Amino acid sequence: MIGLTRRTMLTGAVAAGAATALTAMPNTMVRAAAPPAGKQIAGWYRMKVGTTEVTVIAEGARISPLPDNFVRNKSKDEVVAALQAAYLSADRFMLPFNSVVVNTGSKLVAIDAGFGPGTLAQSNGAMGQGQANLAAAGIDIKAIDAVVLSHFHGDHINGLVTDGKPSYPNAEVMVPQPEWAYWMDDGNMSRAPDALKGAFANVRRVMGIVGSKVTQYEPGKDVAPGIASVAAHGHSPGHTVHIVSSGNSSLMIQGDLTTLPQLFVRNPGWHVMFDMDAAAAEATRRRLYDRMAADRLLVQGYHFPFPALAYIEKSGTGYREIPIAWNPTI
Ligand SMILES: [Zn+2]
């Protein structure tokens, strides 16, 4: 590139353009005739953990105005300032969703189920893309042996059902025992504040359809060969994270330990409105992030920006996330 000045670049570009136009392109092709595609490309990203293949499946994102009480213990102005500092919009606030499929070599295991395709139309196409992206990634939903849930919030369980039927026809639905115990308890439902009544009703709706496929697992136990579970309660009463391991490699699938990393990894003391027990969620988050930072563990976050994979480092009194670089090979 020695000697390549702006002037030589410009004249070179003009000359190349002119030559192309004169020799190869009929006049009608000079204008862009193709209409804009108007939609995003399929969202899936594949990587290996040792010999285990992991595929991140984009479910889409909720795009909405920033809720007034999004962070319970911070003013909206402070949240807007943090979003702006991260070059994110507070007017069209975007919360992404990304589930995972793990091929252990003997089992095909999905971790969380997204919203399901019924949400596509309601969200102007932003949410409910998971099943289409699963197919685009070459994964047959009928081949999935197990769906392991982190917790029972709607963005993680609604995709278990499509058109009133189980979406994963051949999959066992593995749920954390304390999460099942909390949501399926009639006393808890009757005592729940009004804001939670809808979530209880939604859990009962979904589990009513897939209930015969449900098995409960104890957090701390393996859910499949090479996939361990770790209790991470606070975001919900039975919220559980998962660690995929093969050889010397590991990946933490952190569920909702934090949601948007630009806000909550960087400010672990901020209490997002979705944390059901904010103090427990913060303690859990600090405990696990300290460990992830010390172990330099790769993390997949359900609400991280696609492909939702990052490392966590300590930074001041909090942490910071370092997103991975796109790798064109696996
Ligand atoms: Zn969530």
C-alpha cells in the first residue's frame, strides 16, 4: 500500500468504475434494481467446547421504550446515562434473547425455549424467531432429546408450546426442582402480588401442555453428560445456570444471572425489575462472576447481544464483559 494516497485511490476507483461500466454492465444495471430485503438474516452461531458442539440460537429482541422502573434502585436518568455511555438507545430500548443447543455427542440438549413463533407477529417480527433460526442452523426440533430450563419466566418457557402443542415432540423437559416447587404451589400463587399473577397463570398454561414430559432436576446435579447445573437463585426462586464441559474447555450458560451486560455486568449492584429477590440475585451474581473472572470462563448470556458470548473481567467495584470475536471456523 506504499504510495497509495487519497488521490491515487480516488483516480483508481473512478477508473475501475468506468471500466466496469463500459465493459461489463448494460446501462439498466447501473441502478440498484433489487428491492431492500427488509428483514434480518438468520441468527445462529456455532462453536466448540472441547469436542462438544454448541449453537447459540437468536430468539430476537424486545424493542420498546425503556420502562420507568427498569432498575429498581437507580433513577431512570442514571439508567439512560449508562445506556448512552454504551452507545445504546433509551428510546428504542432493546433487550435480546438467545437460547442454546448443545450436542454432547450422545444427546441434543436445548437450554431454554424462547418465546415461540406465536410472538413474531405481535412483536413486528422482532421476537419469536427461535424456531426459524433453529431450522436455519440445520437442527431438527424433533431431534432434540431434552429441553433444560433455567427458570420459568415467559421468555424462557413460552417456546415449549406452539399452537397449543409441545414444540419439541420428542424432548424431555427438565426443570429445576425449586423452580417447579415455587410456581406450582397454589399457596404461592394465591399470595402472589398482582404483578406476578400473570406469570403464575402463564407457567400453569405451559406446564399444563408439556407436563407429561417434565422431569425435575436438583440444581448441582448433571442434567446430561458434560452439562452440570449450578444453583443461582435470586432472579427467581429456582433460577439455575449450566456449565458445559469437554476436555479442558468449559462454557457457562448463565441464564438471567444478569440481563443486559452493558448495564448489569458493569453495575452488579443494580437491581433489574425482573429480579424476584434482588438481594439474593446480587449476591449470586457477584459470587459466580468472581469465579468466572478468576477462571477466565467463557459465558453465554440469554440477554447478551448476539452471539451472546463474552468473557467477564473484574473492573472497579463491578465487572466488564468482553464479547468474543466472530470465528469463521468451529
Ligand atoms: Zn429472561
